Amino acid sequence: MHLYKTTRGIILQHQNKSFQINDEWDTLVNRKNLYEHLFKLTNNSKVLPTIESDELIKEHLLPPIGTQEVWAAGVTYLKSRDARIEESADTGAADCYSRVYEAERPELFFKSLSHRVVGHNGHVYIRKDSSWNVPEPELTLYINSSGNMQGYSIGNDMSSRSIEGENPLYLPQAKIYNNSASIGPCLYIPEKPLDPETKIHITIHRRREKMFDDFTAINRMKRSLTELAEFLFRELDFEHGCYLMTGTCVVPPNNFTLQKGDIVNITIDLIGTLTNIVTVKD
Ligand code: DO4
Ligand code: MG
């Protein structure tokens, strides 16, 4: 099931039908056994004509988020560990990335409040004080207030590699700035957990030319999704649940940096495609 948030209300898509859901986002997504709850709603919710739901999703889409905080995990794939080691090679900090990759405790960091999150077709920013900027395509979990994974979305953890590489203590500046977090296009709530073979695919286009294209499967992750959720919830409560980006799995070559106007597409099997346009804050 795919849940879309629009300026005109919530749309649930299931088996080629679209339903209008009359509930408030935070309350809805935090309902116990979300899949079963939504399934029941399909029996007594208004069915929207395809033309109407397509128009709402195309023209009035919002990021699939209410007041949830967005957190992120780092160095969960070998690719990410190696990229961090390379970018911090001159600073003597490379060791901390090898250590966190092997450690029992994962790297978890705060990424965004919900009002700073952009969605599908939204503009993501690159920092003006950063010389090396990349998108990070990440499977993103929706975890309810009881700590149970209830759904998935697609995240783009926009990052400054020059700032992060200079000193690991600069991580919040490399990661948290206006329009640095994108989530969308929807919240996907399957009956069963995602297949470990699920692929994440990213392309970056510049003036119609493909600059980067790569993919991997989520089973390349060193840690389990439940392990990440368990660590995040150890000493933190989230009244309406939260989003957790689970770390990047593909990294553009070291000579690549994003430019204004680039188009980033991230596709995850069964969830959809999240598209972002890269720009710079005025
Ligand atoms: O350690 C820095 C952040 C890593 C990260 O965001 C990732 O691996 O996705
Ligand atoms: Mg990341």
C-alpha cells in the first residue's frame, strides 16, 4: 500500500485503486498494525477516480511526513565506509570510520525536523561553503512510537563531503542545512517486510546528460534494519514515530560534485522514485 500526503488530504493506493483517507497524518501513521488498519479503511473509504488521484499526486504532493523527526544512520555499507576513509585520509580521522563500521553500536545522527524536509520534485540545496557535494540515496524507515517498523520511504541525505572530510566533528554542518533532507514520494506499507534483494538505484543528470548511474541491494548492508531501529529507540521516545534513513549504499566517484540544476532520481523497488532538483540557497 502507498500512502501519499497532498495539500488536499491523504491518498491511499492499493491494488490500482485510490482511496481518500480522512485522518490526520501523525495519528494515521502511528496506528497499531498500520497495514491491517489501512486495509480495513479500504472497505469504507471513498474511491477516487484515477484522473483525480493522479492529478492530486502530480500537482499537490507533499513530503510524506507530519511532525516526525528524521534521523540517519551512517557507515552501514562498505561503500560508505570506504568513501569516508578516502575523504578523511589527510586528517588522521579515517580510523573512526573503520571502527564504527565494525562496532556493535551504529552511527546514528539527527538529520532534520519535519518542516525542513522536502519531497518528490523538491529542491535540495548544496552549501555555498562546500566544494564537494553529493546526494546519498537511502532506504528510509518509518518506525512507530512503539519502535516497530511500519513502512518505508526513499530518502536523500544530501551531504557535503568536503566539510565532513575536513573533520568528523563537522558532521552536523555537513548534513544539516536548509533543504538537505528529502523524503518521498510516499510511505510504502507492505504486508511483509521488504525483500532483502530490494534494489536502490540512483541516477544524476546534468542538462540531460547522465553523469552517474549505480545501484545496489539492501542486503549489502552490514547491519539489520531492526538493529538500527532498536539503537535509535534505546533512550529516545517519538510521540508520533520517526523516520530513519539507513545509510548510503552507492557513492559517486571522488571527482564528482553536484552542480546547480542537476537532477537526482532515486528509485527503490516497489516504493517508487524520488526526484530532486539541485540548487543553491539565495
Ligand atoms: O559518517 C558520516 C555519515 C555517513 C552517512 O551519512 C552514510 O553512510 O550514509
Ligand atoms: Mg547518509
